[in-house]
Amino acid sequence: MEIVQKVNLQEYEYTLPEERIAKYPLEKRDSSKLLHYQSGKISHHHFFDLPDFLDKGTLLVYNDTKVIPARLIFQRETGARIEIFLLNPVQPTTVIPEIMLSTQPVTWQTMIGNAKKWKSGEILKGVIEIQGQKVVLEAKLVDKENKWVEFDWNSESVPFVDIVESSGEVPLPPYLNRKAEESDKDRYQTVYSEKEGAVAAPTAGLHFTEEVFKNLRKKGIQEAQVTLHVSAGTFQPIKVDDVTSHPMHSEQIHLQKSTIEKLLNQEGPIVAVGTTSVRTLESLYWYGVQLLENKGIAFQVAKLIPYDTRESLPSKNESLQAVLNQMEAEGKVEIMGETEIFIFPGYQFQMIDGLITNFHQPGTTLMLLIGSLIGDDWKKVYQEALDNDYRFLSYGDSSLLWINK
């Protein structure tokens, strides 16, 4: 194992005043500001100007995951409030689309607020109304150490997705320091969200509107969808001096064969919408590398795989073709994988040419990704954004960053 370079996390810190954090979205999604960065040059625009900066034939890749209201609130008979935050499915399946459609009891790994008040085996109950039907939801702590919670309900016609949609709260990021409101159900969701399973929004996509898509298509911009179910680990702070020791979160990926074929045949630039799309695309490349290196057929990308010493790397197309060959051999039209990929300065991007993204918290894994994309110019970009009254974080403004090559 050869780590490309030692990363000093302090170099990816900056001062973010509290008042620059956007607590609420703008009234119109596409009226947010857009900072354009290319070859060291910065200019300021609005998101509805995006088509002006993409050439005909560019492929935009966005993450169509849908945020579930993952924060479930129960009350004990004593009146104590227990908050259960869904993290990862455990049983009867770990596949998110499948567990969301389950009409049988399901078990999730969770985070629990006020956990000390909840005894192992104790059943919490709540009553939900779903399409005029009263449904009793029960939650039981089946593994206190791992915080596994089993959910059961008294209707075999109601899938788990309807349970959370009817009873859960929108899981707003902790740095917003406010409770979710009714408007967040719509605004903390992209207009193209489709596949339930994320517990945080792919926020770079929040700026898109049907009008923006119409203008992009008019110009000949192509589109492709990937699915990465964003986990709460995306907010996990780095607490170690050696960033490579940071326990990178794992996230579930779903990819259609048609998307991989589109990527294989793409000759123009590829622009990822959001860091989650970057993680998906780069993980796909490294899955192909593992297939070519005969390291098994499981689609599992460990956090430091890109930094293993190799004499040479296959091209994007060679890697994607290896994935398609494996899918053909298995008769699959969709693949599911898990990725922990850690992108930090020194990483060589294999799949993308540019990135649409918001402005991120200082000293986080997302800042390391931005540093790997545009080098030390990230400081110039972020200072420009601060100097020009950009709004930061999930509900904040946007940027289009082209990789320095």
C-alpha cells in the first residue's frame, strides 16, 4: 500500500460564519448563485445559467436517490421521548429498495436519541393513519450494543416505505440547528428523486428545475442516472490526525446496465451532479479494475483501493467493459454494490471532468474531495464565495468546478 501523500487536515479548514449557513432554501430552486471555476478563473452567475457552461454532448450524471423521513419519534408510557434515526437495513435484507417494499417486520441499525430510557426488548408503540387505515407501529430494541431496532405493524398490505412516509420526519442535517418543517418534505428532495433510501439529500441536485432541464436538453446535454443512497456518515467529522485512518462510511449503490453502456460510449465531458455521483462513478471504475485484476466479483470498494501501488491502470472504457462483461455473464441488467471510497488530495479522477456541488463544511471528507479536484485553488474559490455573499451547505448556493488537468 502506498498512500500518495500525507494530507494535513488543517489545510482544508476555513472559517465559516454561522450567518453564512443557509437555514432555509431560496423560494426558487434555480435562482441560487452559481460559481463557475475553470483553469484557475472564477466567474459568478445563477444556477439557471448552467446550460451556458456545458457544451453540446456533455453527459450530466445525477443521483436519483430519494430521502426517506428517517427520523421516527415514539413515546414510552412514562412520557419519555425516544427518537429513532434509520441508518442501514439489517433484516430480512440489506438491500434498501427491497426492505422499503417489505410488508413483514424489518430490522434496522439506528441512532437512538434518549437511548438510556429505552430498555432492551421493550416495545414502543405508535398509531399512524395511512389512506384512512389506522396502523399500529411497534418498535423493539433487539440489540442494544449495535442499536438494532425491529419494526412491526399490523397490516400486511402496507409496505415499510408507507410507514416511514406517514410517520417519519425529514432528517435535516444537524448543522441547520432547526426542526424539520412541512416545506422541507418537498425542498429537501431533488425534483428527480425516485428511489427511496437516502437519509440525507444529494444536495447539489436541489437547484435543478424542469426549466433548467428543458434548456439543457435544448442545447444537446445528455443525462444519466445513478443511485447512491446517501448515509448519515456523510456528516461524520474527521477526528484523527492521519486522515487515512478515518472510518469512511459505506453507502449502497445501484446501477443500470443502460447507464454503464451510456458511460462507455460517452466521448464528450462527464459532469457529476454532486459528490455522491462522483463517489458512484469512481467506485464503478474501481470495481472494473478489481474484476480485471481477478480480485473477485463482489462489487465492494474499500476506502483505500485507489491508492494501492500499480504499474499501470486500465482506461475508463476498459474498466467499464469489464463490468459489462461480468453483468452479461451473470445475466444482470442492474448491479448493486457497496462503496467506502475515500477521495482525498492525490487521487486521480478516472470518470469525471467536472462537478456541480454546493459549498461544504470545513475540515470534512467533502472538502478533501474538493481539494483533490481543484488543488489549492479551493481556497480561492471558497474565499470568493464568502466575499460575494454565497450561502453555504445543504440549502446554500452552487458551483461548477472543472478538474485541473
